[in-house]
Amino acid sequence: MCGLAGFFSDTLTAEQLRKSLCEMLRVQAHRGPDNVGIWSGTVDRVGIAVGLNRLKILDLSDLANQPMLSDDERYILVYNGELYNYLEVRKELADSGVVFRTQGDTEVVLKALIKWGPPALTRFNGMWALALVDRVGGVVLLSRDRFGIKPLYSYQDERGLYIASEIKAILRAARKKFRPSPVTVNAFINQNLLCTSEQTFFEGIDAFPAGHCAVIHLNKLAKKPNATRYWTCPTTVADIPNEDSLVEQVRATFIDAVKLRLRSDVPVGVLLSGGIDSSAIAAVLHFLEPTRNDIKFVSAVGVAGQDEQPFIDTVANHLGRHVEKVVLDYSATEAFDLITNVSWFNDEPVGSFSTVAHFFLMNRAKDLGVTVLLSGQGADEALCGYKKYVGFYLQELIRSGRWLSAVGVLRSFLKTGTVLSQIDYHEAKRYFPRWLRLPENDVRGRALSELGEWIAVGLNGSGLVRRQIADIERLSVPALVHYEDRMSMAAAREIRLPFLDYRLISLLVPLAAEYKLRDGWTKWIFRRAMETLLPQQIAWRKDKQSFVVPQNEWFRRELLGEMQKLVQKDWITEELGLIDRRKFRARYESYLRQTAKGRLGFKDIFTPVALELWARRFQCYLTC
């Protein structure tokens, strides 16, 4: 929805603060092209400047611009996100005597926080990052939504405290160079992991934790605030009367999650891929609004036979809806320039070419005039949709001594021919203990050579539900919502995620594994819940390939010349001690010699290249 920024200092003048804030807002202006607002002043002898780049979604009037002040001007709010249940919260507040002057959600957030304080956050159903300044109390409340869908970063130095929606805004205002975080880079190079902790790629710049809030006392500005958790994903589920009741509960909760996310004063669309997740969103939308032809379905397509067009067409024909097909036809020769450009918007290295594809898709949505888009992100983590969960489930059964059940589960997936047929070593090796992995040359440079830490990504002695929660909190969802937010906001588009409605997550994640993985099917309970709204070949589809970029082929053929030029040049990451270019060149040569089923996969080559291209784009902000 927007991009917020703030600068708090007890050493700078008001003019200096305001100038720095203007720079922060300017560098993330793509997030909110509709309005720029700034408030600056002094509280407890501390200078404050807060501002917002606004993308208008709810209440398009200027009255809803930010920063938004309370009626008595005691409180100042900058808020990035959407409160989907704002009408319900507004009614509750109005019934208690609260008066409103706007029709949007920002004023609801402001007045809910004034009336209820931080406990108001537990009443919110939405996505947000916010800063609320209390000029009388001399405090600032920071908060981020339960799943970190909307970003919030902070950095503290001798000049003061900076907060922003994007890292580059802090880089611009801090006016210094940052050391790449060794631990963060190490996780990326070794395991292709992103956003697994609060530490970003820039040492000292932290992501505010999802599902937390913090109170900053302005007279203790130098003290790092303690973030406290206001929401935790439950691990147990209420008693289920019977299976049919559960199916109905899942269906009803999902329908309401989609319904809330259709609230908008600007055009809405659905990203339709042809898999069950996005198809279910499209089907529910049609169920709720069968006559609304203004809601566009947007799909990414590519080379015939390597995309989801037959499944997209099946859903579109079933619903009687037109689909805007976006052909992502960029060539391999553009790949490196595109990754470099996209890295700027992403702030951190990208994990694959799919981020580039998403960037193109969002820009096409902008051309189509669609401002808000619903996406199926989060479904795989909530419903055990990834291949790995079958392995984790088998491991859990074996550890608990349920050998016969494990054999039955394995047999059912082999018989159905769903996920097990798609597993290969390249993808599975990240879940192996190090002693089981085939030897590979270590391409890390001197700054990382002493780091032996590997982030544990297996069951690690816990059960399947705990592993799902780890994916939601650290290992999967944070990276997915990071790139979806950055690529959508690069084009001033807003992504909404029904599967990350906290009510749905609270219902699905704690369920026993047999409700998610049954009879050779992933997402079993959700398939049951949606089968009345979807074609059978979609509800019970065996595979899901999404948009395919021929990444392996590119690195072996089309990009061969570019790669050879790249490895011959000086690397910034080598100067920074992150990559040993000679060892990487040896790895790439091994990759070219091996067969398609060899020990090295696409990401073993892509990740160091992506890191280098990111470093080139952010070179002026990096130091050893």
C-alpha cells in the first residue's frame, strides 16, 4: 500500500532531519506515487521526522493521507498496509462513541490503537507495518503484521534511529558504507536461504520481527527496544466434531478470507496460475461476486508446453471468465541486466529467475490498470504442499515407531504419482545432514571461510506442525513475502494473501498430518473443501509446475558466453571476501561437464552470480 520512513535524533537539527527524511522517501517513492506526506517536530528534546509515500487503496480522498494525526494532535501515525476487517473494527469503535472523519482503514488503525493500546493489534486482520508517535507520552510504538507481509527495517547509529519500508531508504540517509553480514551471506551461499533472521545483508540494519510490537522511549533513544510477540501460531486445534464439519469450516474460513481481501476502492485482480491455490481464490471470487466483470484474472505464460496454460484455460472456462495472459518472453541475454535491476528493488539478492518474472507480471498488471491483486502465496506452508513435507511426515512416523503407517503413506504417494515422482537430489540435498551430501567445492571467500554454521532445515527432533511453523516464521514465508512485496511495490501494486489470514493459518497448521497428506495427496482437506467450486482436474490435480524459466538450459547454453565473460572479470564479492572466484569458476566448469542429474543444480550456480550482481548494484554502500 505505501512506504513509510522515520528518523529520530537528539543530535540533529529539525532541518537536517527533514532533509534526510525527504531522501528516504524519495528513494522508495515507487511504493506510493499518489501522495507524499511529512510531519516533523520535537518531543522530549528529541527531533522527529516521519513520512509516507501513499498508494491510495481505501478512501481515495486527501483526508486519508498520512502522516495522520489524532483529533487532539497528540498521536501521529504512519502506516503501510491494509486492515481488511476495518469495517468491523470501525463499528466496534463507533458503538463505543468514537467519531470518524474518513472512510478508510488508516483512521481505524489510529483510533483503535489510541483506545485499546497494543492489544488492538490482536483484533486486526490484515497486513501492516506501522509507527505511532505519542507526543505526550514521549514514546513510539512499532508493529508488524503476524506474518511480516509488510516490511519494516531499523538502524541505529550515533546520529539516531532510522526506520523504513525498504533498506535502501536507510542506506541513503545513513550516508555510510555497510559490511555485508557474514551470517546472512553464508546462509544464502551455502543453502540458498533468505530472510531467515532479523539480520539483513547489511550488517546493523535489521528487519523488525513479524508478529511483534515494540515501544521506544524517546528519552532513551540509544537503548535498543525490546520487541514483544503479540501473536503465536497455535500448535493444537480445538476438538473436531467430524470430518465433514472440518471440511465446511475450512471452506467457510477461506471464503471469508477472500471476501475481506476484496475490499478496495481501486481495481482488483487475481493472479491465476492454474494450480489449486490460485484457482481456489478465483473460484471463491466468482462464487461471491458472479456478476463482477471488473475483477481481472491475470496469468503469466511462456513457451507452449512449459507453462500452465491448459490448466488456466480450464479454470477460466469453468468460471466463464476472461484471463489476461502476460507473456514473459525476455531472452537469456537480458538475464543479468534484469537481475541487477530487480536486485535494486529487492534490496537483497534474488533467489531465482522467478523474481524477475514476478517483476514483469506486476508491471503488466499496472498496464492493465489493476492495483490490488490476490495471490496464493502461503498455501503450501499451511497445507504441506511442498514435496519435502512427505519426507518429513515419513520421518515423523518412523521416529514414533509407526512403521506400518509410514509404509502405507509411502505406498499411497507412489501409487498416486503426485510429488514423489518430482523429487531430485538438487532440491532434496538442502535437507540432508552434511555427512550425507555429496562433496562439492566450497566457493566461499575468506570472510566466510571460518563460518561453519548451517541453518537446520529438517525436523530437528520436532514434529511436522512445528516444522510448518518454522517455514512460516523463518524458512520459507519471509522470503516469499519479501520478494512479492518488493516486486509488486516496484510497480505500485498491492498483493493480498488470503492463505495468510491468521484465522485460516490457526485452523490448518495445527491439524494432524493425515488431514493434509492423505491417500497420496497433499493439501487433502483443502481439496475436499474446494472440490465443489472447482473442476475436478484442478481440485485433484497431481502436479504443479508454475511458470517455467529454462534456467538450467540457459546456464549451459544461452548464457554460456555471458558466464565466461563474467568469471573472467574482477568480482566485487571477491574483494569483499564473500566469494572465491577461482573456486566458483571450477564449480561452473564441473556443472557444465556433468549430466542433468549430477550433484550440482541450477541454484549452485545462480546463487553466487546473484550475490555478485547484487553487490555491483549496491557497491557504493558496501565495504569490507
